[in-house]
Amino acid sequence: MEKFVLYCKSYEGDLERVKLLSETIKEHNKDNLPFYISVPEKDVDLFEREVPHFTEVIADESYCTFNEGWHGQQLAKAAFYLTEIAEYYLSLDSDSYFFKDFYLKDFMASEDVPYMVMHSNEIFFNWWDRYSYKFNFDARESYEREYLSIKEHLGTGGKVQHYGPAPFIWDTKVWKWLNETHGITNVFKKHFNELKWYGEAAIASGANFYPCAPLFACMHYKEQYKMYKEDWDYSEKHFQNQYLGMVMQSNWNAPLKF
């Protein structure tokens, strides 16, 4: 079993994004951390043929039967612990990429203590409070309503914290605990949100971790991207002191790179 690996759950529709992610991992992965990809069985040959750099492409069905669609992707990411490939893993989304060198020390505080993204989401909410009039929903309310429901389910207290955006540093022992005590498929039926369940489960199970700020900048919405790119004339270099990479949310058909 590996100590730590990089992992991406994907499918045919995100192939071009995973190819970019793969290229940036090859360029910036200074500790040569293994990189695993899981996809539906029908896509394995395609990814093995087209993706330029990886350790292994795994069929989702080898460890997780429900793997289609957004909900299936979240379940497959959580269930990756069942492969017993690694003790800890960085769960990367297909629509992300690295833009500077990274090392194991960026993800692990010590040999057996990972970092965990955990923060008040102030950067996003500062932006949201200024531009929320452009949207027909309340991101603050929807984010925190789900967190409060999960906290009640697991019996965790304290203020609402945020455990994203991706990528996520995950300890397989936390997923194992959640599955054995509550059932991952059961809790996902209540709320399909892997990052929120993991964060609260880490607290509820007494897992060892050091909290950290998000690892990647994230363009959640087209309007946010436009503000940074066009209104403020940002480029990747303006994010590099704070972040290791970028998430370009595919749900609004973002360009591959910032």
C-alpha cells in the first residue's frame, strides 16, 4: 500500500481536461507521487491511450458499482479507499490543473498527519456578497443549510467550516469510519456532497489533521472568472503565491486554463 497518491475520478466527457491535468502533474510533481485515474470500465482503454501521464487507470466498477453522473462521481471518489491503494490521497477533479511545483509536504504535515482544507470560505463569500444580485439563489444559505444538516446527523458542533474547493486531502480511515458507522451510500442519499461529509466525519471520528487553506484557486462561476480575467486583468501569476493550481469549473463550460 502506498502512503500517499494523487487520484482523479473522471469519464469520457472530461478527457481533454484530464489530459491537461496529467501534463501538469508530470511537470510539477517533484516527489513523483503516484497518479491514479478511475473511469467507467468502458472508458479505460480510451484514457490509457490518450492521457499522457498516469500510474494506472482503474475501472470504477472494480470497487464501486454506482459511478455514473455527478452523484456517482462523488460516491466513487469517496469509495476509492476500498481499493486499498493508499492510506491518504489527494482527490483531484478533472477540471483542475497545477501551475507550480508541489511536494508531499504540501499535503502531509507529518508522516501520519495530513492537512485538511478547512476554512470560513471568506474569499468566495466576500465576492458573493458583492455580486449576488446577478444570481437567483442565495449561495450562503444553501451552503450552510446543508452543512448544518450534516453536522446534526454526525453530532458535530461549532461554527460551520468549509472543506473545499477541490482538491481534497483525504485519509482513508475517515471514509472507512463513516462507512462502517453510518454507511456512505446512506448518508449520500441524504446529501450528495462528499467534501462536507468527509470534513464533518473527520471531526466526528477524531481523526488527526492540520487545517489548511484551499490548495487551488477556483472559478466557481463565469461571472467570477470574468471579474478576475477581464475586469481585474488577472493571470495565473497573480494566484501563484497562494495556490498550487486552479479549478476551472466545467459546469459552466469554463476554458481549460485560466
